[in-house]
Amino acid sequence: MTKEEAVEKAKQDLATRLAINDTDISDSVSEADFPDMALGAGESGEMSGQMITKGWRIELKAAGQNYEYRADKHQLRLFKFKGRNYKI
């Protein structure tokens, strides 16, 4: 998955979760190093390899709220949405 594909998937996922149009979501993307292979956003009970993983921090804004997704070329994760992490 490319950075652009990750951003598009994140916007589509958030639009579905919030029941809004993905064109109503603004985005900002930065390169990031995450502490593990789950991008520092492991789901409850999930085990992951403990090695620095390069990826992207995708910050989305919709309806006055900020949301964070984390991605690398293999996966996309939603970070602390309503107190939980999600693997998309």
C-alpha cells in the first residue's frame, strides 16, 4: 500500500464510522517511526513484534474532531477511536 492509498482508505473508513461524506474530511500525513509492528496501536490482547517500524501518521479532521490513523505498506490502523485501537 502506498501513502496515498493509506490516506484514501483511512478517509473512507472514518467516513463510514461517522456516517459522513469523505469529502468532508481534511488530512495531514507525516512519516513516523512506531515502537512495534502493530504501529503502537495494537488491538486488545494482540501480540506484535517489538521492533521499530517505519510508516505514516495520518491525521484526519472531521466535524471539529481529530482522528489518528497509522499505516505502513502492509496495514492500516485507527488509533484510540473511542478508547480502542482498530486494525482496518
